[in-house]
Amino acid sequence: GAVKMIERTYLDAAGRKLAVIVATFPTGEAILPHPPDLCYSGSGWTVHSDTWQVDPLERRYKLLRVERDHQVALISYWYQLRDHVVSNRDELRRVLQQMRL
């Protein structure tokens, strides 16, 4: 359901991989993709944590830590609608309702 999407994968000399995915979706809660914790747990990964973080510029994002077959992955994600940053459909629904008021 993405309107636009770009995906890049980078590999360093030690064999560590960084995947970057940026997607834009039409405004509306029904279009929002499922959160990464559902995707990773459904693919056999064990979710160890999924917490809000703040970067040095005070931007919020979620940091998901998962593990499978002795591999650990860290996933940073967020959904943004204008200045609002959310992590799931319920939060997005509240933002959309506030914007309509």
C-alpha cells in the first residue's frame, strides 16, 4: 500500500549489514503497515525489547531488539504524520482525530 518506497542495504568490512527502508503511505489508519514487532515475531524472531528512544536532536523513534539463531538485530522505526510521531495504528487514530478537530 505504499505510495513511494526506497530500500538500500549497506555492508561493512566486518560483514555487518544495515538496511534502510523509507516508505510513504496515503493518510489514513487503514493504510499503515503492521508494526515491525509483529513482522519479526511472525518470522521466528524473539522480541527482547521495543522501547521509545530520543536521539541527540530530541527526535523520538522506537528501537526494537530481536534475536533468532544467535543473531541479534536492532530495528529503529517510527511513523510520522506532519510533526506527530507514533508507533502504531491506535496512536495514529488519535492524531488523525485531533487534526480533524
